[in-house]
Amino acid sequence: MDLDALKNLTDPVILFFAVGLFAGAVRSNLEIPPAVAKFLSLYLLMAIGFKGGQALGATGLTGDGLTVLGLALLLAVVIPLIGYRVLRLRIGAFDAAAIAATYGSVSAVTFIAASQYAISRGDEPGGHMAVALVLMESPAIVMAVVLAGWARSQSRAAARAEVPVAVGAGGASGPVDDARASSTAGGEEAAGEAPGLGAVLRSSFTEGTFLLLVGSLVVGVASGPAGGETMSPLVVDLFKGLLAFFLLDLGLVVARQMREVRGISPFLVGFALVMPLVGASLALGLGSLAGLSVGDLTLLTVLAASGSYIVVPAVARYAIPEALPSRYLTMALAITFPFNIVVGIPLYHSLAGVLA
């Protein structure tokens, strides 16, 4: 495991991520134009979807593939439930729902980096893992919206129960009651602005990155070996170089986002470091019992350990307006993502090699 970690730290992709972190930390004027950064993100999603579709088309959705997809769906439901219950010990329901959804969903960039890591060590995963990536995007969002809706109904019920008591106490309320009433009113106002479950589901399924990933997967399956040969210079030969360039930009973004960590409680910082290990442990246990290969088990573990910092925050921002984006976005991007890239991936791969 130590040798794997050392190899990962000297991989050009990880070193460019470190360069971005350093440049951002020292407030360098190094900057990737937003249009270029967006192109790189779209390219990576297209490439991983297409290559996954190619592999899936060559092997078909076998029994192992169906097993992986079943485990992926189970993890996408169980992980946010665990996260929500833990978070509710210390924070409010709306923030807990948004953060739980963030950690119940997945990071495509972490998945891509882990794919490269596993392939470079001779443990190529099956094409069905790209399907698992797609499958795990949405269940956590659905659960977060349901949990937030339940929290709103509880807030309204509590407000109806408390208002007569405050009036009957003599028409004056103390600072605590004023704060509670203000918080409830704000929650009801936000709840009125929040869209329904149907609107949120439509938004998540029509979100550009999700559609590109699914569309590329379908194209990869449909185009067959001839299509793979045609696209190889773009999606294979250039892939690692453009991934390194993308992680350079992401290092700059993470360094800037890390300045927000000071405003996050130690409890949430600890959650952002421990929750990936909880998800990874569940995936390793279930995947080893199911007899997954090292490559498949590594990527399933990475999916379970990662947190979304693109799709879920975009949806949660208007689906759960009561939650603070500075919390769930900073936790996933500034804490969990670099932890998984530098430490998590080689750790998960080593454990998968032992258990598979």
C-alpha cells in the first residue's frame, strides 16, 4: 500500500493537481479560462462515457454487471440515510439533507482518476462501471428532496403548535422565541420557493453533464469497434494529458475553496473525512462478498466514498434553498475530493486487492 501511495503521488496527473493547489494557495495569477475549464469537464465526461459504452458493448451486461449495478443502487440509498442520521445529531434537517445527498451521490472526476489508476496497475474495470456511475447520480437527490420536504412539514407543524402558546403567554415573546419564529418563517418562505419532487427529478435528469455522460455511453455501445477505432485518438491518446490539465484547474479551484473551510465546524470537517471511509467500507464489504474483480471493486469503493460537487450542489441550491451551499460544496470539494485523490484511491485499490 505504501508503494502504491508513492506511485500515485508521483503520477503526473496528481502532480499537476498539486501544482494547482500550490498556485492557488500562494494566490498566483495562474488561471484557466472558464470556457477552457468547461470544455475539459465536458471532454472528460464524454470520454469516460464513450469508453465505458465501448467496453459494455464488447462484454454485454453480464451477471457481474447486474450485481455491480444492484450494489451501486443499494449504496446510493443506504449512504445518504446513514449520513443524514449522523448529521442530525449536530446540525439542522435542511443542511443535513443537502450534505447527505452530496455524499450519497458521486464524483465523476474521482471516478475518472480511479479508473486511470486501476488500469495503470493492470486491473481494468468492466464497462458496466460507467453505468454504475450514471445510476448513482440520482437516488441521493431524490432522498434529499424527500427528507427536506419532511423537514418542512415538521417545521410547519411545530409553528402551528407554538404560535398559540406564545400569544397566550401575554403577547410578548423572548429572544429565543423570536429567533425560532424568524427561523420558521424563513423556512416556510423558502419552502414556498422550493420546487416539487417532479421538477427536481426533471432538472437532475436533464442536467447537461448527466445527459452528456448517458449519451456518450449510448454512443459507445451503438458505434461498436469501428466507432472505437475512429474515436481512439481523441478519447484514448489525449485522455491523460487533458485530465492532467483539468486537475491543474481543479487544484486552483480547491485551493480557493479551502479558504472557506475555516467557517465549517470541526464536526463537519471530521464528517467530510470519515464519511468517505464509511462508504468505502460498505462497498468493500458488499463487493468482496459478491466476488467482484479488483478493478470493479476499486471503482465501486471510489463511487461509494466520493461526494458530488457538481450535480448535487447545482440541484440542492434551489431544491433545498434553506441549506447553506458553503457547507456542502466546501466539504465535498475542499476536503473529501483531495483526500480521495491523494490518499483514498491507492488505499481503496490496495484493500480491493486484498479482499477480491
